[in-house]
Amino acid sequence: MLFRSLEDQVKGKFDEVSGKTKEVAGAATGDAKLEAEGKAQGLTGKAREALGDLKDKAEDAVDNLKDKFDKKD
């Protein structure tokens, strides 16, 4: 599961950077469509990165519960 959350975080960061590049290029050239596309890609990247963080936290919570139950035995 760690690999999947890391993958989401990396792909999310990539989308954020790519989106920002498109957004700046669109603003610099007056291409409103490219600018909007970049903003959307950046937001998608932020969401994907947040999903990866959430997966990490959920995995940590499950591991903590497992540890608590294992210690009771």
C-alpha cells in the first residue's frame, strides 16, 4: 500500500508542476484555454497528492490498531 500512496504523491506533484507550467505559459501567451487547462491540471495534482497523504495516514492508523491488538495477546 505504501507504494500506491507514494505513486499518488509523485504523480500528484508532477501534475501540479506540469499544470503550473501550462498556466504560466498560457498567461504569458494570452492563451486562456491553456491557462485554464493548467489550473485544472494543477488542482487535480493537488487532489491526487492529498489522496496519497490520506492513504498514508489510513495505513498508519491500521498499523497502530494492529500493534495494539497484537500487544494484548
